[in-house]
Amino acid sequence: RFIYKFSYDPDEAYLQGRAEAEAASIEAAKLGLTSFGSGSTIIYYDMEAYSSTSTTACRTAVKSFVNGWVERMHELGNPAGVYGGSCSSYMSDWATIPNVPNDVWIAWWTEDTYDPDATVWGAPCLSDSLWVNNQRLRQYAGDHKETYGGVTLEIDSDVTLGGVLALLPP
């Protein structure tokens, strides 16, 4: 389920964030990744880049949406993550909201292929003092081909120092 546009009104954006968290948690439960209402698996919202000429109203709406997303995820027992561009999604804004994401998945492409030395640190526009306790993932290379066991896949490359999946007890 995707929302490509949400309200500029902070109150409405907050409610839309809560609704998206509810829907995502239900879908994750259907896939067996979590139990609806008793969570424990981090779910990331994909907050794609938005214009560098975005108004303060737009950034305020995004913060409200993310705040609602995180709050509802926590109510459902899930840690809440958000994916976005370190600069183009204004990720540092999310450290100032009442319900801060547990983890962030930083899109900062600096490579064209796998890099064994890639790190989650040093992203522009995002202080290394934020999300410091194993709370970061980073996508450092976009679409490219890699071959494993004779099978070629088109993938992105990521490095993780943060939450991906928590296994539920049987």
C-alpha cells in the first residue's frame, strides 16, 4: 500500500501516518513477519525524497506523518523505522519529533556496486550523533547486477548496523 501524497495539514498527516502503520502491520502479519497487535518486528516506511525547495509546511507535514507512523507502530508492539535520503528526505527532522523512529535506513548512494568497506556513518545532512545505538542501515549503491551461484540479480547494496527482523517465538 502506498501513499504518494499526503495532506499538508499536520493533523491530517499525523492521522495518515497512523493509518499507514496500521495497514503495514496488518500486511506484515499476513506474511508471518509479525503478529498484529503484538509486533516485535521492525517495519520501515519508505519516505522518498522530496524537493529541496519544499516549504516549511511540507517538512512539518512529513514530520507529523512520521510521528503518527512511529506512535502507532509502537502501540502495536513494533519498532518503527523510516527509509529516506539523508538530505533529500530531511532525515534529521525526525530526531526532533515526539515519537522518534527506532532505526533509520539511509539512502546515500556513493558506489556503483558492492563495497565491503561501506559504512552507515558519515552521511551528509545527518549527524553521526543521531541513531547511534545499532540503529542505522544504509543503501549505498542503487540498481546494479551481481552474480551469485551462477544467477545474476539486479539489486541495491546495503550495509546494516540496525534492525532488520526479529523472529517471533513458535
